[in-house]
Amino acid sequence: MIRAENIVKSFGTQEVLKDISFTFEKSKTNLIIGKSGAGKTVLLKILVGLLQPTKGSVWFDDINLNKIDKNQLRELRMKIGMLFQGNALFDSMTVEENIRFPMDMFTTKTAKEKQQQVDYCLERVSLQGSNKKYPSEISGGMQKRVGIARAIVLNPKYLFCDEPNSGLDPKTAITIDELISTITKDNEMTTIINTHDMNSVMEIGEKICLLHQGKLAWEGTKDEVLESEDELLLDFIFASPFLQRLRSKALSQ
């Protein structure tokens, strides 16, 4: 479980996040959505400890992220997996070396143990046999799956995904969504996804938080989205005529 309590973040005189509180439970895909400039990226950085809140606190189960020392922070970060928007793979490393990198940095596992874990993670993302390829030799969707394999290689309790479907075609995006959702449940992780992808919202949104101008404007499930009358939510979710028709059809059934 990850809990944010009364998070405020200011840069100079500009208040970017305004008293945000929520709880994200384990074994669920939790989505943070909102228009550009709503504060999603700043909030995600605060949740993973890359930024300090001006006020408020972030809890990982019973650990207060803002009250721990460097050694405790290092231990916590070993329990966190991160899937970056641009994959952030090392071009000079093979797929295998990219996935193994967190183990080289944070563990004392033997070479055999690392290899077994790399192979297991490659199997989880359906990339068996791609060990020796370089990022430039595989597609964008495959690169994203390598990023997921690297994110879970340390068996994290918490997984953060920043725009995981950015730059992907719709079919590949669905595959990535399904993969993240499956891994979340199988590994009982607390997963937080920062996304603009409305398909992700409607397919895997077990909890959805809408940010608007730095405030938590709405929260609920994908099922509650269809029934909601919240104007800010509807304006964001059903911006296109196609989605408006989809909602009308669902409500009429």
C-alpha cells in the first residue's frame, strides 16, 4: 500500500500540488490521470522520492518516506520498480545486460543467480531468446517489455510506470497494459501508472485519481467513470465524440 497525506509542493511562489491525499492498495493497478500541467509528473516524483514535498508525507506501508535516512531509503528503493516513459535503456548494453543492471547495482547474487532471474523476467514479458540483442535491434514495444523486465527483476513490492504506452500503437499498448496488470496481480505489487491513455483507464483502471490544476479532483474505479456526472472527469475522459457515444451506449444498456 502507498499512502499520500496532504501533499503540497511549491516551486517558489507557484503551488503545483495542493493538499493531495489518497491511498493506493496492493495487487491493483492505480492510475493518475489529468491534463498536461495538472501536476502528475511532480506527484510521481514525490511518490518515488525524487522530490521532497513542501508539506505532507508519503507512506510505503508503515514507512514514512520523508522521515528515513539514506540507508533506509536505499533499502526501500530496492523494493521499487520503475518503468520510464522513454524506456531509458542503455544503448550500449544488450537486453540481458539492461535487465541485469539493477542486480549488479543492488545485490550480491552470483552470476548464475542473476542469469536465472534475467531469464525468468524475459519469460514473464514473452521475450525469451532476446538476451543478446541490443535495444536498437528490437521494436519500441519490445523495448517497453525489456523496461518492464528490468523494473521487476528485483521482485519489487511497488511498481511505478510513467506513461508506459507513450509512442506505442494501440495494439501494442493493450499488450503492455495487460502485461502490467497481470504482473501486478501475480506479484501482489502496488502499481501506480501515470497516463494519458484512455484505453488504459477503461481497461485496467482499478483505482483512478484525476488531477486538475494541482488538486485531486476525482477518484474512483473504471466502472464508476461510466456512471459519474463529474464535469471535470467527463471533460477529460470523454473528450472525443467516439468516447461520448461509447458512454451513452453503456448507460442505455
